[in-house]
Amino acid sequence: MSNIFTDDFETSSAAAWKQKIQFELNGADYNQTLLTKTNEGITIKPFYHADDFEKISIPSPPSSFKICQSIIIQTAEEANLKAIASIEKGVNSIKLYASKPFELNILFQNLLNKEIEFQFHLDFLSEQFIEELSQFLNSETLYLNIDIIGNLAKTGNWFSNLNTDFNTLENIIKKNKSSFIISVNTDLYQNAGANTVQQVAYVLAHVNEYFNKFGVEIANKIQFNFAIGSNYFFEISKLRAFRYLYQLICEQYNIKGSAKIFIEPSFRNKTANNYNNNVQRASIEYMSGILGGANTISNNITNKTCLNQLVLLKEEFSNKNLQDITTDSYYVESITKQIAEKALEIFKEIEKGGGFLEQLKEGTIQRKITENATKEQIQFETGQLILIGANKYKTQHKADKTDYVSELQTSKNIRKTVIIPVIPKRLSEKMEQKQ
């Protein structure tokens, strides 16, 4: 029965398929007519075949993922209530955004010893507070997510200065032997307009700065934070390409490295006028994260519908082998390989140019991101890049802008900076301002 269909047909080679397609084109050029080049320089073919299949060895993804709810701490009492409510809905990870120290006893009341993963995004660097936080949560799974380089890229400034920030981080690492201390926040680059290849290259160069400073022993203390856009297969391939390249780099340092990945929906493609479309985009982005191999997936849109989607997806994938879903897919493997090859080239160029920090100081990274963001903006405004409800099939439903946790963390303050900051920007902002 298994061969009832295939036994009736002769197998066709890739060359035979291409010859048939060429005949149907009536003289039109195959490459110009049917091959698509993306902004990243990735080539998409009209068909994929076993004859051309080149598989690369991707590290196995996690067997399951954590569901995270992002919460901004306005007051410790309010954040505590939101966290408790989220856990009751099925969340097993909480990410807390704080702009200043907070009262630990109040915030974590009735939250401990529940097998909850605690994630933090602190807009300040205080060795004393972080030590208190680590000791308070010493029996919990803790991700401090300190990224002094990411803070420099985002704000244009160090928390204090280069030497002080690195010394403080070094002290924190020494005092915390088991926690995940460092994060590499590549979500900033995606939300500012970097393409998938650039994002993978920059996260590798970014983490390599930490390796050069603190040694490769910190590899098991790092979490990688990605923002996921709506280009479904490319976002899956982005995470796969990163996991592949990170393993290669770790092997060059003679260590075994397995990337811990935290993902959240991008806000670059979200709009102020299309609440329902934002929810749909987020659901696609959750799926890309799951299939790409994320360990933790965060709902950064403060809405119960998005959270319910995540809970349902976790149920759906609870008995599935995630590795089996994407492996041997000719299309996904092809995109993964191309992203990996191109990202590795950019990574090598950055290292030859003095490293990621040096290129941030020179403004090279910012310029490259701006170039791609400008290209995307033109494509959006001319209708080549479509956001349903924004530049096609426009709707007038207004969404509460406090829906976007990530956007609230974007600094709008004008101040003197030591480098040009990387500025996140939604594609539809300019259009919305005219409405």
C-alpha cells in the first residue's frame, strides 16, 4: 500500500524537471523569470529536488519549550498579581522588565517553588541588587540577561563606562556559578531592520566579544534573545542557521556549545491600527520559534488571546519530535545553509575589522542595519512588502499602544551618546503619523 502511487510513475531527475520548466517558459530565461533574490541575497528556486539536497548537521532542538509572559514592573504589587494570573493561565516562565531596583519580598510573594523560570531585563546595572536578587532566587531557575554590549548598542552609552561595566559583569559572573548571567539581545537588530543574515552574523560577533573578554567558559551562562518576524520559513531557518554556526564556533574553541534561545514576536511588523492582524502575526512568529528550536517563547503583547495561542501550541506539540518536523525539508535546509554561509562571511569580516565593539564604535554595524531598514521601508511604502491592514486592505481599528512590551523599552530620550545607537522602528510608523 505504501507504494500504490509511486509505483505507477517513473522518477524524474532535477535536470528533467528543469528541462520541462524551460520548455514551458517558451524561451523566457529560467534564472531571470523563476529565481527570486531576497534582500539578504538568498536565492529561492521554483522547485527543490533530492538531487540537489545538501543537508547540514543542525544540533537537536529542545524536546519542549517554556511559555513566558513579559511583565513591566510599574509597582512590585501590580507585577506580582500579573505574574500570578499568568501562571494560572499556563505560563511557566516570567520575564520582568525593571528600570530600577524593586522590593523582592513583595514581587515574589506566592511565586516561589512552582518550577517557574524567572527572566529579567534590567535597564540598570547594580552589582549589589543583582547579588541580592540572585541570593533571593538561589533555588529557582534564574536568567539575569545582562547584556552590557547590547545596552551600548541600544542606548549609545555604557551603563557607566567600558571598564566599569565589564568589571561589574565579571564580578557578577564570579559570584554566580550556576545561573544564566549574560544575554545577547539580537532582538534589537531585528526590530531596527537588520535582515536574517545580518542578525545571525551580529549575534555571533556580539557573543564573541564576551568570549574574548571572559573566556569560553561562560558559554553555559549565556542566553540568546531573538525577535521573530512573519517570514515564516526564513525565521525558522534563521534560528537553525544560528544554532549550527554557534556549535561550529564553540568547536573552534574546543568546547561543546548548545545555544539557549529565548524568542519573542517582533514589533517591527506590528501596527497601531490593526489589533487582530497583530495577533495573527504573533501566532505565525510563535510557530517559527517552536520549529526553529527555541527554549523559551515569550508573549510580549499583553493580551490573553496571544497567551492562549501559546498554551494551545504547547499542547499541540507536547507529543511531537520537533527535530523531525523540519529536518530533511529541502526548502528549509536550503535556506538554512544559505543563511549560515552568508552570515559566516559577515562574521569573518567583522572580526577582521576589529570585532563587533570596534565596528559599533565606527558606526559600521548601524550603517549596515540602516541600509537594509531603508530598503524595507521603501518596499513597504511602494507595496512590495505588504502588511495587511496597514498598506493593503487598510482598517481603522485602533490598538492600545501599551500592547507592545518591547516598544515601551525603546528609549526616546535625546541625550549625548558615545556611539550612534541602534534605533528600533516599526515599518508602519511613518504611515500612521500621516493618518
